[in-house]
Amino acid sequence: MRTTNVIVPWTEGLHLRLAAKLVRLAKRFRSEIHIQRGNLSAEATSILSIVLLCAAMSTQLQINADGPDEEEAVSAIEQFFSEKPSGSS
């Protein structure tokens, strides 16, 4: 299992459009990917569970990946969260 922490960089937070983009990214990997905010956990392939995390700007999220391509999955998600705020449009 690979774990990392990311910070939501976008002024609007992790809104629906970005959540959909994250789901598309997560579905490219065979590993199980979960996103956690405090006690709340979301499957990275479920747009509804991601949106229900209510991750506003500057929220810290923990990314957990477990599977054959976990390293690549975590790296790709870290890259996703390092996008400039203009990437949210």
C-alpha cells in the first residue's frame, strides 16, 4: 500500500468538474484508490463519494492506493493536485 497527503489547491475546492476529472484519472489504474479527509473516506472511482468529502481549498487529503500499479497511481494523483488553480476550469 502506498500513502501520501495532498492539499486541495483550488479556490473552488474539489468541485464536481474536478471530481469527474479525478475519477477519470483513477479509473486508468488497476489499484484500489481511496481518498480520506479525517474520518470520511471516498473511493476514487466514485464521483459522488468524492464530492461528499466537501474538500474546500487548503483541505488536506490522504491518498491510499493498493495494488499492482499503486506507485504510478499515487504519483498521478499527486500531479493532479499540484495543477495550477486555472486547471479547475
